[in-house]
Amino acid sequence: MRFLVPVDFTEITNPLLRFVKVIAEPHRAGITLLHTVSPVLYLPYPESFGMSAIDLQILTELQERKKEESKEKMMGLAEFLKPLQVDVSVEVGEPAEIILEKEEAFDLLFMGSHKKGLVERILIGSTTEKVVKYSRKPVFVLKGKEPQSIKKVLVAYDFSEHARRALGFTLELFRPFMPKLIILHVEETIEIPVVEGIRDVLSEKYREEKAKHMRDMEEKLRGEGFDAESLVIDDRSPADGIKRFLKEQMGIDLVVLGSRGLSGLKRVLLGSTSSELVRTLEVPMLIHRSGE
């Protein structure tokens, strides 16, 4: 496996690297640490709209100095991750764009999420939210309390191919830790516009089929050595159901979501459960994206 770990040297960096090391060691994963440096901007005096050769040289020198300082810090972080194989990369540009350009070569991205005020989030969003929104690779997001272990994992399941792939990836990634797996399906409380008697029969039939599928999946997971539990709950939406379940159940170390890789326009129009939960939950999350 290959992991891409963007770092920004803030308070989230050390907890993120500690978790990355725990996950990477049993897989002997290769890790690339990535830091992006903001471009040095030239702000001319009002009466001058040109830029001299001297100005350009100064800007170039400042840019190179920032990159070298970042590389020194990165080497210190790489030292912490030994004996894992670690590469370091320092790029200039907008963080989310750089991450998305590089993601194709990796199996999993690890992101730290900072708390932002509502106004700030509306105005500029966050690098993590942008990556989750547009990435076509699995993304782990460290939010809330740093997990000390992986003992209990909640996997949201909607019977889609995306959910099956997310579950398969979860088994592969966390098999060395053998956590308890809670497979949760949220039944949306949406009225079906058919005759009442027929609707009740259809609803009951769907529930029976889903319950059987969940029991079969639970049995299969136990056959692979996992402690597994499957649940079906009702709520207005998957996001609401997951949030309510987390309030009622303590000790969940990680939430896993399978998500479609929607095109840009569809993503803007429809939004997604994963985007909403990344904004609102304070628990580590793994978003497994399946492209269209």
C-alpha cells in the first residue's frame, strides 16, 4: 500500500502522523509526506505596475528559502515514521489542487481537519472538505479525539456497489487490528406514492430482504474472524441516522462511508452524505470513493 499524507505543521500534524504510523506498520506501507507552500505574491506600489528583474530575483529567493525550511521540517517528521519507507515532497500552490493532482499514485489519503468558524467555512471552505469532495481515492479524515486504537468501526451500508467496495477496503485495511464491525443501514422514512395496502406489503418485503442480506453479511464477517453486528434503523436521511446512532452509542473509533464519485455539476446540485458528515461529525472518518 502507498499512503499520501499532507501536513501543514499545525497542531493536527502530530496526531495525524501517530495514527498513520499505527495503520502503516502492519501493512509495511510506503508513505509520502506532502507540504504545500503558498506562492510568494508581489504587491507593487500604486504608482508602479511593473516588476523589475531585481524584484523577480528576490521573490524567487524567498520562495526557495520557504521550500528549504519546509524540507528541513519534513525530514524531522520522516524520522518519526522510521523504519517505514518515507518520501518527502514540497510543492508550491493551492493545497487541495496539489493533493488532487498527486492522488492517483496512492491507495489512501490521510487528512487532518481543523475546526473552523461558520463564516470562515462558508467563505473559504477547507482543504480537507475540498479533497473529500473531489477526490476519487479513499480519504481518511482525522477529526475530534485522536483514536488510541481501532476497536470498534461503524460502516454505513446502503446495499450499493459503493458500500460493498467500502466494506471490502475496510476489511483489507483494518484486518491486522480485527476491530468489531457494526454494519448500519439507515432506512429513510420516505412515503411511497402507491395505494396504502400495497405500500405496506412492499415496505415489509423490502425490509425482509434487507434484513436477510444484513444477517448473511454479518455471518460472513464472523466467518472471517471479525466480531460483527448488523443494524437497521429509521430516520429522515442517512446522515441524520448516523449522527443519531453515534450520539446513542459510545466508543465508536471510526466511521466508514462509501461514496459515489459524482461529476462536478451533480455534486453541486445533489451534495452528498459524506460531505455533510465531514462538516458536522467530530469523529475520525474513512470516505471510500467509487468513481462513475
